[in-house]
Amino acid sequence: MTFANVGTIGAHPGKRDEIVAILTRLNPELMNAGCLLYEVGTNDDAPDTVFVMELWESADAHQASLQLTSVKDAIAEASPLLSGDMGGHQFTVAGSPLTNPPN
Amino acid sequence: MTFANVGTIGAHPGKRDEIVAILTRLNPELMNAGCLLYEVGTNDDAPDTVFVMELWESADAHQASLQLTSVKDAIAEASPLLSGDMGGHQFTVAGSPLTNPPN
């Protein structure tokens, strides 16, 4: 079942866009790991927050991706930029009004 | 610029799946209103919550969609099922590691 992860990532002041640059770098490993969608963005009303929205083929695919070298490297690279404030939700996709039945 | 909306919708106990059924009903109007993605789901760790994840061609397209008859009808139909607990975030998409540069 398609697995969704949405999250907020707190940045040290002024470091938000550096995190965005790391997270949006083209990553072919993700494509091969069952990642269906991975959008990264910002909202100037929350200037020290990076927003992510992800879809994966399964919760297992998402979990396994955290062990990919490219993902570990990105986490290590971003780590000094992070405030430690993290939020988010995970859910199993039930369907979509665009593509019902579920894709 | 692509606009993202992620949200949590609180349900009265036992009514979650009825809300999911309303929100996942095929809606051609959304397709024509600039909606790029609209995923609805659940997480049994939060049994009275419906999760949504949306992408729109623009913030204006999202805002305008709230005036569509089909959307107003769905909101009216779901309204008695809602607890009133609503949460979420909105952001502008900066890019994706799957499709950099931004799609």
C-alpha cells in the first residue's frame, strides 16, 4: 500500500535554503528505492522551516531508504543546519479523488 | 509555482472511514481545477484522523477549488462527521530530488 510521509524540518536561522538545496539535489537512488513523490518546499510565514511531502511504494521502502548511502550522506550534510525541531505525520493512502480507485 | 497543502482532519469517533469515502470519491472537477495530486489516507495510531496531501498548480487554484459545487457539496456532506480538529501546513514547492529542476 502506498505510504505517505509529510514533515517539517526546523532550520537554524538563515540555513533553510541550504537544506532545501541538499534535499532537492537529484537522487537517482531514491527513484530506484520505491520513492513515488518527494516534494520539498518553503513558506515565508515560517522562515526557518523546510516542508517535505513524500509518497513511497510501501512503509518498508521508506524505511529502507534511510540506509541508502546517498540518504545517509544527505542527512550528515544537512545535520549542522538543523535546529532539531521536527514534525510530521505518516499515513497509508486510501485513495484519491483524481484516480479513484487508489493508484 | 506548485502549491502544497497537507492536512489533518479530525473525525467524530467511528466516522473516519465515512470521511475518507467522501474525499476519495472520483471528482472530475478537481482534475480540471489545477489539482495535480490529492491523496487521502489513515493511520490506525490516530484512529479518528483523516490525512490529506495535495498539490495544486498554484495557491490560487487551490483557493478557487473551495468554491466548486462538488467541493462545497463534499464539505457539507462531511461536516456532521467532523470533530473540528483541523491541522496542517501549506508551502510552495521548491523542487524534488526525483525531478530536479522543479516540475
